Amino acid sequence: MIVVTMSLSLVSILPAQSKSSASPTEVAREFFNAQSDGRWLDAARLLDLRGFELYRQNAIRESRLKKGFVGPTPEQVMASEPGMPRAVAEYVAGRYAQVADSDALSMEFARTASADALAVLPVDEAAARWLEARDPRWQLERSRTHLPPGCQRPPILPTVKPPPNQALGEVMNHPTAPGGADTLSYVVFRDPTISRGAPGLMPPGVLTLTSVNGQWKILPLPDVGFAGGVRSFPGFGCVKVGVQPPN
């Protein structure tokens, strides 16, 4: 699991973020509309890209550390579980190998298969792919692509645009020092889809924003944009393609 650490020391290595008079609530609404439309680059540019750069560097480092891992052999699996049949051990070892060979990084960064590819992306493009990877539309597309051989591929239906989250307003601004300017703001929001299905059961979400060069930016925290911190991971199960025997 990658932990996001915020720092204000990366200003010099990232592009300057433009000034704006938009309020935190207005920024939140713009962010949610961009998410709903699938305008990931527009949404990414509303993030605090200094904090996101730390997240990306951690992801690159962790991915490179895992490179070359292939998992145990069937013999090693059987040695740890002496009573396991060899066929089962081969299946277990194969599952390890499948995970090792798959583009696991694309679970965190859509359409990004390697640490080297992630490292050369502009920071806003990397952030756009991070946001897209958290979207159910990408998760379904990835799930379909990664179905094992022999599984039936469901048809790709027209994409249904989800309704944007509803920004309800700011609940608090927090200065760094007495008498100082506001540097953090918290915007409460709700997911209208969840609200319809379970009114009153799901707590609202909170976006945390920070002031960067006079402009409010959203901190790229792990649960950003999810009501109550809840993320869904939709996917397709395997339906085996059968062959009818001849009569």
C-alpha cells in the first residue's frame, strides 16, 4: 500500500500552478464535473501536483522493487503444503506467475504498464491516469482485458456517464498560524448514486484543499472524491466458453 505524504518542498521541480479566485467549493464542483465527464487531465490540474509527485515517486520505487518477482514453483508450493496434489500446486504457482506478469501498475495508473513509462509522463498526465484508474469505467475495462484465456469476454456496452458528486459547501478553513491566511479548506460532498440507494446510511465525503500560489488545489489523498472513503472495484467474473459435443 502506498502512503501519500504531503510536502511543500517540491515547488521548484514542478510547473507553477496558476492563480485563481475560485472558492474551494467552486473548485470541488469543477473537479467533480470533470470526473463525471471523463476529462481526467482537467481534473488532475485541480490537484496539488506537488503532493502528487511524491505519490508517483513512491509508486515508481515500489514497482521497481517488485520487478522480476515470479512467485514459487509448484515444488515449493508442495513443500509448504505436503498434502497438496501436484495439479493444485501447479494452479497456485500459475496464479502467482499470472499476477507477477500482469501490468499490476495499471491498477493505480490507467494505461500505464511499467515504472519506466510512469516515470517519463508529465506530472499532470500521471495524475490524470491515477484519477482514471480509480473510476469504475476503467476498472471494468481492465477487468475485461485481464480475464484468463478461455473466459467469455462480455460485450462493451456504451459508457454511462455517472452523475457528478454534489459539493455541499465548506465546513472549515484552517490557517497555519494565528492571524495567517487560510491554507487548508474542507469541502463536504455527497455521491448522489449512493444517497439514492441508502439515504442517511453513508456519511458524506470531504475534500481537503490547500492554497497553492493563491489558488485552491485538492490534496491527492487516497480517498479523494469518494463519499465516506468508499471505493468500488467492479469487474467481470469468468464464464467459461463451452464447446458442445457432437451428437
